[in-house]
Amino acid sequence: MTADPHDVTLELERLRGSVESGFARLDGRLDLLAQRDDQTDKRLDEHDRRLDTLERARWPLPSLAALVGAAGCALSVWQLTR
């Protein structure tokens, strides 16, 4: 039992079309994943910048608390010696 060469050619062409459409879908999905990855990287960079800004704005608070404590101590000593 031999297959007709025309039928084999037709089936191979259909298979080729199926494979091409599958690769096109897969390529589209990969492009979407790459785009989402880029967006996630941008969001992480933005969050890092915001966190750095908050950390820089927060650093004087402990120094200010120590200064106020020292001033209170100095004021107490001044009142005791007066």
C-alpha cells in the first residue's frame, strides 16, 4: 500500500501551515511576556527610586531627636545650677 505523492505533499503543506501558525502564536506570547518583563523592571526601578528618596528624607530624624535630647539635658543642668 503506497501513498499518493500528491496526498503526501498536501498533508506536508497542511502540517507546515499548522507549525507556522503555532510558532506565530508562540512568538506573540513571548513578545507579550517580554513586554511585561520590561514593565515590571520599570516599576521596580521606580519603587527603588521612591524608597531611596524616602530613606534620604528620613535620616535627619534620629539626629534631630538626639539634638533635642541633648538640649533638654543642657536645659536641665542649667536650671539645676541656677
